[in-house]
Amino acid sequence: MFTIDDLADRLGGYLPSDEIQQVKRAFYYAEQAHDGQRRRSGEPYVTHPLAVANILANMHMDHQSLMAAMLHDVIEDTGVSKKALEAQFGKPVAELVDGVSKLTQITFEDKAVAQAENFQKMVLAMSRDIRVIIVKLADRLHNMRTLGALRPDKKRRIARETLEIYARIAGRLGINTIRIELEDLSFQAIHPMRAERIKRAVANARGHRRSAMREIQSSLQKSLDEDDLNGTVIGRQKHLLSIYKKMRDQRKPFAEIMDVFGFRIITEDVASCYRILGVVHNFYKPVPGRFKDYIAIPKANGYQSLHTTLFGSRGMPIEVQIRTREMEAMANNGIAAHWLYKAGQTSHPIAEGSHARARAWVKGLLEMQRHAGDSLEFIEHVKNDLFPDDVYVFTPKGDIMELPQGATVIDFAYSVHTDIGNNCIACRIDRHLAPLSTRLESGQTLEIITAPGAKPNLAWLNFVTTAKARSAIRHALKHQQQTEAVMLGRRLLNKALAPFDTSLEELDESVLKRAFKELDVTSEESLLESLGLGNRMTHVVARRLVDAAHGDDTYEHPAGVEGSKAVMISGSEGMVINFARCCHPLPGDPVVGHLSTGKGLVVHRAECKNVVDKNFADKNDPDKLFALEWSDTIDEDFPVALRIEIESRRGLVAELAGLVTDADANIERIGIEERDAHLSTVNLILSVKGRVHLARIIKRIRNLPNVGKITRLAN
């Protein structure tokens, strides 16, 4: 059984004796605090924190991290408080322990909510000290190693959480030794039979291919020795989940996955990496398009290596990774290498860069947390953000930005800065204008064009991939809707107050406060927002305000909209004024507005069946229907639907498209139905400026040969 003395002997290799004594003191404190407690397996509970500390010792973590590992369950599972730990072991250790501890003082109705809230708490602690997540990963790794004592359903739940969050975080931070083990242990817990079959198949395959592996390895080593290059060739084994994913995603049998031979060449310096690359490309032919240089452009987690795929002597693919010893340490330990080099009182640029990138990532998590509506939305953003593969693009100044596979121009804009994303209107990729929805590829140079006053578009949510962009867009749209709802609410309320010869601006503050109390609202802004969204009736609010101003009920609310001033619309009001799809109103059409709860004002043509229908519930409601007028300064495009009966002929669609384009309009949708052998019905949805513009287009269409009836569609 592993003991504290065994751990102390191991720590003697890199920690001074006084720090080892502090680690031992933390162990004895934890042993006393957990006295009488046992794990599900029956072992004394203190064996768990000791095993977690041993995992961190393998990564050469500092003494405070090891002390936190010893004490990480003390706050959660015993009567010891954070304040008591701080008095005994200092503030840094107490903060680490508190960051890893779950929220035990709050009861959650749902395990998903509990998971999300605990993760949010850990992210806040990570922002203060990144070591929190390293201790948590070690804790999770030992828990996964000892899952055997739990019920099958609990095993699967913990394994899924580990796979979706903790294994991905380990990969994001470059700690691949922990990531691979967490993935394989999770896979074995979720799919035990599949894991067992793949494990047996791998053992058999290794026996059959051992001679081929030795032959390739010795050939590569011999070619390096002949060129006096200092490099060690070692075989690389695929782990269980990696094999399973390739079989599932690529629909390949096990034999094809195992036909690929993997090797790693470890050398002394970067120059040797590139020389070795030249030697192996000279020895075996490289596969075109399969070379990746992660030394010049490291991955987001700091990983550096050269990757190449070669054609072997019998046509077998050979995957080779070439890296230095420091890069190998970084590939295995990731951000933990920062403390490995720190323990030796030396700094290393790779380790320092990884630590800086990790802090930047946590900063991004905090920004997502601020924008997320709740903890469940936040944790969903985090899961989506932990992508395994990245693309690397350049800013106009030559800075490298890493983004997940499938990221778009909008994702790039938000990764630079939230304000740039919010004000983005166009983009140049490699100096050429490109749509904002363009998927990015490595090596491209991007220049974002912004405009003051520009706003995010709801349609962006259909193609963005990064969690930061998604949460920032949702936050901006929510704020935009609130602002626009307040503006519309003010206009509607002033319209309702006009018959009383007053306005919101003319009412005293004391009157407003008295009315707010009666209406059960906290502020003028919240009242106006609810009016703009159609959640309150304006004539009721106006009457309350007038009554509060005069202290009596002598003022009658005017009936109907007749005689009252119409609300002016320009089409650019934003999210709280919508144009009905049933009748497609255009500037120049007589229009009315229907106040729809939660949506704001919906604009209809005055003759729209949905409004004039006698069964329409709000037809005679003065607070739900408003007289509207078009502004004189409209510079927006509006959709309109047309049906054209025309003789069928070759090139008809091209002819119509050219005619519409020449008239400064756009075709949004087109559909053709054949009525008989000679006649067709063309259904068009056009973007036009107004009725006059539409009349000009219809006149041009009528000039085409054999055009029959042209109908503007409604309802």
C-alpha cells in the first residue's frame, strides 16, 4: 500500500525538505479530519487524497498544490471550515481547496444544475489560481480509476461528465497523459463490452505486427545515425477511445485502423527536428497534404511537434511525430510543465507560453459566464468550446489566432474583441471581400471591417461555432431588444397620454414613483420595456399616470384609435417592430399595428384578413391595435410576394432575374409550377423599397412576351 513516506521519498527528487514537511503535515491533518470515513471500496478515505497528491507528484507540481490535494475533500466532507484551513496552511492553500470543493451548502433540484453551478464556482477559482483545475483533474483521475465500487448507472453518469468536460479540459490545457487515461477509463465505464473487445483485438494485433514495427523502427533509427542526427525513435500506441472513434466516424474496420504504424522521434533542438524531417522524407515518400508544422504554429494548448505521414515499404501508412525533449514534456504535462520548470528554478518559453494561453482561456470562460443567462447555458457553451482541432489564421499585423474547426469570420471577429464582433459589417480574407459566414481555413489572413452603430444579426447564430461568439451575440441581441422595447414603449405611452394633453416627460418624478408603486414596477425603464413588448396595456398605464397626477378618476381614456396621432415607423426600428409575413406590408400601403405579447408591434396592411377578420380577438381593442404611418425617410428593403402567370419557355428564370436586378431589386426566393404544357405560374419573393418601386418592377414584367395575370399575394 502506498504511504506518505513513499510520497515523501518521491518528492525528495525535486522539492526542498521544508516544503516536503509541509506536505506531510497536510496529510496528517487530512488523516485526522477524515478519521472514521471510508471509501465505497472499504479503504480508509485518506488513501484517496494521498493518491491524488501522488498523481500531482508525477507531474512535479509545487508543494501548495500537493497540500491542496491532501486537503481537497476536508471542507466538503468534514466539519473543517475554509477559515480554519487558512489559519493552519495559509490563504493560497485554502483558496485552492475551496475552489475544488463542491457547493454543499446549497440543495439543487436537478443534478445537471448542481453540476453546472459547481463548475461555475470552479471557473471563478481558476481565474484566481489556475492550479485549481490541475488538482481537480488529478482528483477526477483517481476517482475514475476507482469507479468499480459504484452502481452501473452512477458509473456511466460520472464517466459521461468526465468525457464531456474534464477530459476535454485536460486536452485544452495540453495535459495529454491525463486526457488519454480519462478518455479510456470513461469509454470502459460507458461501453464496457466494446472496450474489452477492442482491448483484446489490440493485444492480438500488437503480437502480429511486432516484427514489422521493429523493422520500421530500426530502419528509421539507422537513417538518423547515418546522417549523424541525435534522435530516438519510439513506437506510438493508439489508445482505446481513439481507435473506437476512428472505427465509428470513418466507418473503417479494426484491421484498417491498426494498419497505420505510429512513431515518435525525440531530439535535442528545433533545428534537428527539421533536419530529421528531411531525412525521413528522403527515406520514405511523404503523403501529399498530410504534413503539419505545429512547431512554427503551436496548437492552442501549447502543443508543438512536426507531423507527417509516409508511404511505407509495403505501402503501409507510417505516421511520424518529431519533437524536442521539452516539447515531449509539454505534450504530456501541458500547463503543468510551467511548475515543472519553476521547481527547477528555471523558466522555459514553451511552458511560460502554455501558462499564458491557459490564463487567456480562463479569462474567456469568465466572459462567457457574464454573458450566459444561467449556469446550464454557461456549461453548454463550455462543452461546445472544447473542440479538439483548431485552425490557425492571421490578423493583418501577422498575429496568429487559433479557432476551432469550422469557425467562421464572425467567430474570428469575436475572438479578437467583443466590440469588434458586435460592430462587424464585412470582412476581407486574403485581401478579398468575403461573406461573414465563410468557414475559415488555416493560413488565411483576415481583416474585419466595422462600422459605429452596427449591431449583431440574429441570423449569425445559425452559423457561428465558438461559445464566446454565441454567448456575446445572444447577450447583445437581448440588450438590443430591451433598448428597442423601451423606445417603442415610450412612443406608445406618449401616444396614449396625448389626449390628456400631457406626456411622460412632463409628469413629475413623485407622480411617476406613486404610479410605479401601484403598477408594481421598479423603474421607468422596466415599465416602458413591458409596454414595448406588449406585456402591459398602454391605456391602463396612461390612466394610472393621469390619475396619479390629478389624484382623482375624472379623466376618461379615449376610445379607439380614431382622432389620435398615428405612430410613425421607418422599418429600421429593430427587433420589437416586426412586419407580418401574412400580408408583406410595404411603404405606401395603409398599415395598422397589432401589439403582440412578448413580440412587440407587428405591422399589417390595413386590409389584411388577419386584422379585419370579424373573429380577430383584438379587432376592437384600442390598446392592441394602433394607427401607423410610414416615415418620409425610409431607406430599407421590404419583402413582397408576387404570382405571375406566364408562357413556359427556356431561360425564363434568367430573364426574370435580369429584369429584377436591372430594377435595383433582389429575388429572395423563386418557384415555378407548371399549369399545363404551355403555361407556368412563377412565385417570387422580392426585396423592394416600397409600392412605387414594386409598381415599376411589375410594369417591366408586363412588357415581357406572353405574360398573363400578375398578383401581389397576401394571406
